[in-house]
Amino acid sequence: MQRDLGILRWTAAAVLTLSFVAAAAAQPVPASVLDGLELRAIGPAVMGGRIDDLAVDESRPWIFYLGTASGGLWKTTNAGTTWTSLFDDQPVSSIGDVALAPSDPEIVWVGTGEPNNRQSSTVGRGVFKSTDGGASWDYVGLTDTHHIGRVAIHPSDPATVYVAAVGHLWGPNAERGVFRTSDGGKSWDTVLFIDEDTGVVDLAMDPTNPRILYAAAYQRRRTPWGFAGSGPGSGLYKTTDAGETWRRLERGLPEGPLGRIGLAVHRADPRIVYATVQHGDAGGVYRSVDRGETWEQMSDLNPRPMYYSKIRVDPNDASRVYVLGAPFYVSDDDGRTFTRNIEMSPTYDVGVHGDHHALWVDPANSRHLILGGDGGLYVSWDTSATWDKVNNIPLGQFYAVGVDLEMPYNIYGGLQDTHSWGGPSATRRHIGILNGDWSQINFGDGMYQQVDPTDPDTIYTESQGGNIVRFNRATGDRKAIKPYPPAGDEAYRFHWTSPIAISPHDANRIYLGGNRLFTSSDRGETWSASSDLTRAEDRDELPIMGRVPDDTTLSRHDGTSSWGTITTLAESPVAAGVLWIGTDDGLVQVSRDEGQTWTSQSGRFPGLDDARALVSRVVASNADPGRAYAAFDRHSLDDFRPYLFTTDDYGGSWRALGSALPDDAGWVNVVVEHPTEPDLLFAGTETGLFVSIDRGATWSRLRGNFPTVPVDDLVIHPRDHDLVVGTHGRSLYVLDDLAPLVELSGEVLRSPAHLFGVRTAIQFHLWKHESYGAQRQFVGANPPYGAIVTYYRRDADADAAPTLTVVDADGRTVRTLDGEDEPGLHRVAWDLRTSLPDGLDTGRGPLVPPGRYAVRLEAAGARHEQTFEVTVDPGAARVTASEHQARYDFLTAVNAARGTVGLSVARLEAVTDQVQALVDREDERPATVADAATELLDRASGLLETLRGPDDGPAFGNPNLRSDASRLFGELDGGDVQQGTFGGPTAVQRARLVALRDSLAEAVAGVNALLATEVPALNQAITEVGLPWILAAEPLELPR
């Protein structure tokens, strides 16, 4: 389908006012047009995700904030029972530090960009401030700091704030060190600057004298090939004049290159200061009892300093010290000896996660601790002896996702340090998708997951470094199938996220990327290896910060286990043997002969220096064997722009697409092409999700309800054509039914209104499987039940809101749906039920029989119509078409009876209200009128009791037509939390309906008699005394 966007131009005066110039260049669809396409957040939350910092309102400790590595900022006001995400609309998702003003906890300062130096760490965008507890935010500067380690706020002046900025992780920059504001962030002074390679990773303020601060300077650099975590810039500094001057602290600290340093000042006795100091020989825990003037090494404990270096001291006991890392350590003797306070209990990987980054000790109760780390959030009430996991925050950091062909389909994904998991894209339960619906299928840092398309029980699952396993979901069998070289040969190299692919032409054929492309034709039992497809540079010869790292370099290459590896691979879906690979050192190569020979694409990408630029994704087109897409990620070279290219001639030439992405997109992690519409592309970048309907010529952000978050993987389901989004920080999202985006074009956008095709709707039973789970559980969203109707309006028109009408195959109206009068795309879900009859204001209509239906859109003076099918869940018990129809006819008759009951009750109550008012006018009506009115009220009361039960008792405890009809309807249709049946009524139920209608006929006859005879007689009597008439409706007809 060729897109018609070539003559589309959006005016600047009004985003949605269209004008067209014949030769105008294509312009992106405004994001506001797409806002109606909301994604489902499905979780999971069971495994948690990296928490970098937390801040607690000490006056109300049930209120606290979580700063996450890439999932934004979260707040609870009920000790973790429920959570609110506060940074969805901000331009950044990585939180380095969050701090509350001691003098006013509603003032919240956030430094963005985590300081933990991972190869997967994303960047920050400066400092943000809220004065209303996070309800709204102001950006207050320091954009280029990128990574912030600590924010320190003056205890009595919330406008005076210090920020410790680590600075760029991947290159030198000037905006790093310690910054101070005295006017609430309107202006900043650089009060401590070491050099462009050295920032400040930690900052601690003396709680009794805010002019005294300690700063931990840290020199570090990460590159595509490695990491260096030390240098002459690292050290410990102190100021006693609020940052005007600083001096380096050295007495008792180790000499020579230092690495990362963590700080803690004791709250009750600020003379006592603790530090974790990284050093080649004499690192560990240090203690000062004279405000940092001299130091004593207490222990050599300092687990993986590059990633942790966090130390905390009990505010009520200066001898109790906590060191965070892997795992969690505690000392009760000033840091001299430590115990592993969190064991893998009752067995490995079952208790508390092993990696820890944030800890708060309650100053009012030292037994109360809150702990954050790679596995999420934990709370202890017994001084860390036991822990409760708070697993209701969807912070999963997915690297890669895969899907199967089950109904509904399952999603599998690998996550940062929390293994690999699989779970449903939807459930048949009212509540939604719960943590318990997800199962762990592999260990370690989870990476690629690919499901055999011919056998949904066979999953190729992987942990970091190419450790691939063939897993059987049904039996639990796990077979390690990673290739190894022959004895004596050079070891293979594998990337952190080594790609896996199953051939679209042969499900037994799988590919694995290392420094070579490994191919197996027997599901991993044997492998063949290509030649080395990387640049094969020796990283031990490449400098970092001006020198080649050696054995004296601290944290040397930590987090980069190998370099010169394949990071992405693809086989053409339309031409077997056409293979593409991309590497972490900047190579894209193509083979047209099943990997026998390869052609490098180096130097062919316009505007790109591809040397050592990680190829984040190479995608083979579903439509053309010569077409492919290549995305490059240069953020590890301190270049954060998006780079995306396409070729139509097997790499003979490439065209840039990334320049059409907006400046705030960040680097491109993934791109996918729609399986049937090659013009429709999606890109996942470090800040979100983008769509192009013109093969990458223009891009629009899909924002809707989607937060700012890194998108690391995208999969379009091959059957359902849903978009599955793997985020690195907010777990999984699903955009259901991409058909409207397939159909979207310039012609559609120019039209006043448009109704898109409707996907086949499937009836199934929603059922309830658990009880009384309370509020502290995460619930992922199911798709809307029924048919999803998508329509477009070009202009807003409050006087002519659109009408959506569902009709059956004979054109009879089944349901009327409300539309939105705002411009843009909108979605409405029809729940496959009929409208309620007159007289029935609550409840629901019956499910319609399977068959062909149509939806009509009345908008902008025109009618649009789309037909679609309603089918039954193939997994449900077999029910014949006649049974479906019998059920529908039966429930329609029951609902008609319910409606007649409702109309009867309404007519009677309208009369009785007036008659009762007449009776209450004791001084104006004669006794004869009162007697007649009272007699009418008695008769009406008897009828009402028959229809809906007595006024002074429960309806369900007294036989009445309303409850009888409702009970009969519910037996077949179910209710809000219980499922019904697709089958027809039983003989007993049919007999009950006959009896119900007979009783209803008798009651309606009584109502009609009262309305037609007794009310006029009463009116005659009151007319004679000059009182107003009793108004009554027309008599009722029985339903047919």
C-alpha cells in the first residue's frame, strides 16, 4: 500500500488544521492525532527493577519516593500499598537522587541520571523541583550533567541546595562537580570542579552545620570497548564554608589512584564519618571520628565499587554500619567486621535479591528499614532479619522479548539481573494480568527469548554472554546448547545481549551471534561457525582517558566482558539464506549465500562515522529481499543522536532515516517493519516509541499514555498484529490491533472523518479465580472486551459529537456507542452486548450471537460503515449456533421483562409520590379525598412489593419479579465477577421464564388498572375541592 503523505502539510497556527500544497514535502503526523491510541501496561511487577535511591518523609514515613535507574520517579502515600508514577511526562526516566527538604517535605528535588556506571545506564537531563509533593515539576537546569549522585538540601533553607554531578559517563564534559543554588534553582554556581574527566559521585552534609560538606570526586569513563574507574582526579574533599573553598582529605586514606567513594555522616554525632574507598590494595571501609580530618581503615569490604559504593550508618547507633552491594552487609562494631545480612534463603534466587543500591533507616525506629536494588523494593521491621518484598511496581528492565502463537499469545522476555520470564498478553479473568501469571524460565541477566513457531513449549532462552538454553515449558527440561570452540582454539566472544534468531524458513534452524555467526540446523545440537565478522580489534591496546587501562586501573572493563561481537542478526523472511549481522564495533555485513561469504557495509552510511559504533539493530524487510534497516547507537561514543538507515539493494547504497526523528528521541535501540505493510515502521529509542507511516520519511511519537522510558525491543505479533513493547524500566506494554495505522494515510487525515476496519471480535468468558487480594497487588491491563472500533475526526465540533451504531446482519440496531468530539484518533470498545431495554437503567444486555455485524459512524454530515465478524473463543466448549441463538433469545426476553418491571415501578412511584404529597396536605383536603388516596397508596404498595419487593426490607430476601428476573438473567449470563454460559437455557429455566411472564402480565394488568381507573377517579374527587391533579403515564404494554 503506497502512502499518500506527499502533499500533506500541517499549519503552525493549529496542529489539526490542514492545508495542502501540491509539491510540499511530507510532514509527520502530529503526535496529538495519535494520542487516542493508548497502550496497555501489562507488567509484570513480580521481579522488580533497579532502584537507585529513595527518600522518606520522616514526619509521615508512610509517604516515600523511589528513584529508579530507568523507570522514572514513584511515590506512595500508604507505605507501598499503591504507587503513583510522577515522571511519565518528563523528558527523562533515569533518577540519580531524590531528596526532600527537611524544613518542608512537600519540596522535592530530583537529580536525574543514575550514577551506577552500567553499560546499560541511560542519561539524565539535569535537576527538577516540585513544591507540591511531586504533583507538578519545574526544570531548574544542569542539563549536561547527565549523571547525578547526590542532592543535599539545607536543613532550614530549602532554596539552598547542592548537587553532586558525576558528568558524562561516555566522554569528557565541563558540567560536572558540585553545584550550589541559593535561589531555589534559578541560578547555579560551580563550587567544586576537578577536571572534565572527574565528577562528584557522593555528597554528605553535616546535619548540625550545613556549611560543612564532604564530596567524593570520581574519575571514570566508559567506552564501547571497556571501562576505567580510577585516576588522579578521584579523592575526598571537604568544605567548611558552604562550598566557597574545598580541601582534599588525605590523612589515613590510601595513597595512589582511587576509584569510587561512598559517604555517610552519622546523624546524632556528625564527628563520625564513614566512607567506602576504592583502591587497588587498601580499599574498604574507613572511619573518621574528627569530621574527616583523619581516617582509619576498619575493613577491606567494598563489593564491586563501580556499581555500588554505598554505605549507611544507623542514625541511632554509630557502631551499626550497612554496606550495600552484592549482597548486603552489616556491622555492629564500627565497620570492623561484617556479616552477610541477607542470605539466599530458603535457597538460591528465592529470598531477597542480591544487588542493593539504596537504604533508609528510620530515625524513629532503627528496626524499620527500606531497601532498594536491582530486584526492586524491600521493607524490614526487625533490623534486616527478615524482609517483605513490595512487588507491585512495574519496573522490569527488559532487554529483548519474544512471542508465541498461543491464544491469547504469551510474551517472553529477558531482564536486567532478574532472569527471563514468560506470561500472557491477556487473560480470561475479570481482574487482569497478575504477577502469578508469570513464570521464570531462565536465570541470570535475561536476554533474547525466541519461541519455536511450530511448538509453543520449546523456547530458546538466554542469559548474558551467549548462554543459550533450549527450554521445554511443559516439562521444565533445560538443555544448555551454547557453542564452544575446539580445544586449543581461541575462545569465542559473546556480547552482553547476544542475539538469537529462528529461521523464518525452517524452525529447526537457529542462529546465535558471537564474534562469529553460529548456525544450527538441529535446534542447537550441533553448530557451524562463520569466520570472525567483527573488526577484531584488541581492546587492551585502546586508550581510555588518554591511557591504555592496565592492571593498576580500578574496575578495569567492569561491565564489558568482551568486545568485538555480533549484537544483532536477521534472515530475510522472503529469501532464505539472505543474512544480515551487526556488531558492537560498527560493522554491518550481508550474506546472500547462507553465510558462506559476507560483504561489509562499512563506510556506506551517509553522515555516520561507523567505527566502533554499536549496531543496535539490523532488520530484514518482510516485503523485499534486498531491503533492510540498520540502526546505530553511538551513545557509547558520547554521541546521543538517532542513526537509522535503509537499503533497497542489499547494501549497495543506504539512505538516512534517523534525521527525521526528533531531537529528543535519543539513540535508536530497535526498529520493526509491519509484516504486511512495509510503509509502517516503529522505532524504539532511549526516550520512547515512534511510528512512521511513510517508511521512515517522517516519524511521530506515540505518547498517549506511554511514559518516557527506554524502549529496548519491539515485536509485532505475526498473527494478531499487536505491537509488543519491551521497555528497559517499565516492563511490557502492548498496542492492540495496528490495523488503523496500516490504513492511516494522507487521504484519511484530510477527510473530515474516517472509520477504520474492525478486527474480528472473539467472545469468551471472563471469570474470577481469586478472592480478597486487597489493594497491594499489581494488575496488568487486559485488552478491552469485544470489538475495538477506531475512528478519526479532523476537526473538533462540540455541537455534532459523532454517533457510533452497531447493527446486525439485517440492519437492526444492536447498540449505540458514545463518541468523542475531539479531533484525532479515538478508540471505543463494544462489549458485544445489546443495549438495555427501556426501564432498565442498570445491568447489561446479553452477548449477541456469533455472526456478521457492522458499525456505523455518523460524523461531519456523513455516514461511514465497516463490517466485521463476532466469533467464539475456539478454546471454549463447543456450542452450536442454535444454542447461541436460544441463549440470546432467552436473555433478550428476560431483559425485556426486567425492563417492563422497571417501567411499571417508575410509573407507580411517580403516582405514589404525588398521592403521598396529597395525603400530607392535611389542612387542605377533606377526609373523603384522604381515604381514597390512602386506598390507592395501599394498592400501589402491594403492586410495588410484587414488582420490586417491600420498601422496608431487602429485595433479595422477599420474592419479587425484579429479583426473579435478575437471578434468571445471571444464571445464564453471569455477573461482574462470575462467568455464565454460551449454552441455551435449561427446561427448568424456560419454565421459570414462562412463570415470570405470567406473573408480570398479572402485575402489569394491575398497574394499568390503577393508572387507567383509580387515578382518574381520585382526580375527579380532588377536582371538586380545587386541588391539583395526579399526573399519570399511559398504560403499559407487555413485552412480546
